Amino acid sequence: MKPEPVVAITGASAGVGRATALAFAEQGAQIGLIARDRDALETVRAEVERIGGRAIVLPADVADPEAVFDAADRIERELGPLDVWVNSAMATVFGMSWDITPEELRRVTEVTYLGGAHGVLAALRHMRPRNRGAILQVGSALAYRSIPAQAAYCAAKAAIRGYVDSVRVELMQEGSGITVTSVHLPAVNTPQFDWARCHLPNQPRPVAPVFQPEDIARDIVAAAEHPRREYWIGNMTRVAILGTFAAPGIADRYLAASGIQGQQTGEPLRAGRRDNLFETVPGLHRMRGRFSEETKPGPASMAEGMVRGALALAGLAVLGVGASMLIARERD
């Protein structure tokens, strides 16, 4: 990655997106900050510039493709050619699938899936003529391992994973110099648990273990510098993904027993609680959420080569179990 790269970040007003902006700023990057809340983005811009980077504020809803394309155009005009595009914007709804309305399901899809696709298209419009650039999709272990009470989010994360996988192959077929990397995350201590829409009886919480967004951001910046097909961040991400490949039925039963309670605190959902699904919530735009006391040290990432080795081991384990079962059946 060149000195002072030009970087676009969606979801830059809070959480992982905000932390990623600050991590790039430490390298002197020029950053286009994309999110809905202008005031929150102005605060992030000031933080970026205090660190030594440069930033412009680009208020936009990633569900609106024209707004995303316009943001990319402004970055090119005001900062220069895009080097890195980071899709970090997301939306979720906590609740059983039958309690989620069609409008809520559509909105999560429009932000978390289509918003990511819009970002990819905006980046490619500028990167393909130059035949260079890096696109990073912030994913989740839930893109592989769906859990209860977040059906809309899990589906959207699985969808954007499928989308960027196709785009990656198309670029490879073209012989492109553009890289497409998915960075799949564990639970992160962000404000989403204070402002995501919730139909559960208690306040939502991340599933332990929980990590701080700035630790995740360092892995995202490293992924931009050393692009691979995928990075799996944290041990629980690996366990969730490999466990789904090796024994999905066991994972289903485990999550049925513990997955819903594990996403709730003991605190009843607050009356009048505002959420950011359709509108922003002023005053809650922060990098960290309220679970700092239980966070773990920064997770180590798992790159593509390690993933292949782990998958091979998981495959051998499954084959071994299957062979044992067949031998036992034949003996009976």
C-alpha cells in the first residue's frame, strides 16, 4: 500500500468503521468518511486530523446506490485516486424471525447486503480503469454460522459473502490487479447493542468472547496491506466456521439451547429505547460500546493459507468419524 493511501470507509461514524478510520489515519491516510449522521462524521474527521490523517465527510445512506456512487466521485475529486474501499456499514434486528416485520427485514438487507454491494460497485467504477486497488468487506462469523434471534443479519452477511466471492472470481478471470478480501469478525464491543432494533425482552449483548473495535481495526488495516481471500479474526470465529463445516447439526442444537439467552443481558429492554434502523440516533456514535470490562486482548487473524490447512484437518476429522461409523455399522 502506498504512503498516504486514499481510503473510503462506510459505517465510519461508529464502532469498527470509526476505529478503522483512526487506524488508517495513524498511517497518514486520506479518508472519505461515509455514514448517515453528518455531526458524528465531523467528530470522526476531527479525530482523524488530530492523529495526522486527512478526511472528508460524506453523509450517505449505503442503501442508496446513487449516494454511494456520489461519495466515491467526491473522494476521487477531492482526495485523489481510491486505493482502498472498506465496507463496514451494517444494520441488524434482534428478535425471533416471526417477530421481525417485512419492512425490518428489507432494511437490514438493504444496508448490510445491498449497501456492501453498492460499495463494491462504486469502488470498481474507479479502480477497474486503473487496474489496481483493494476492496475489503467486513464480514462476520455469522456469514457462515447463522444464529437465532438475528436471522435478517445472518442472511445479509451470508449474501454479501457470496456476492464478493463472485466479484473476486470475475476479477481473477479478467487478470485484474484489484484485490477483494473478506475479514470475518467475532463479537465486537460497539454501540450496536445500544441502538439496534430489538424485539427481545432484555437488552441485547455480544456473544462472548468480546473484542475491542480498535484491535479489529488493526487487523483490517493489515488485511489491506497484505490482501488475501479471507481473514478469520479470533478463535471463536474459527470455531464457528469450522464447526459449521464439520458438525452443523451439533452446532444447531447448541445454539438452540444457548444462543438466544447468550445475546441478552439481565437488564429488561428500556421503555422508549430508540434504534437506528431507519433513522440515526444522535449522541450514541462512539467507537466502543458498554462491554469494555469483559473484552479480551486483540485477536490474531487467520489468513487464507491457514484456513486451507484448518479446513483440510476438519475434513479429515469428518471423514474419520464417517469411516468409524461405517465400520461400526458393518460389524453390526
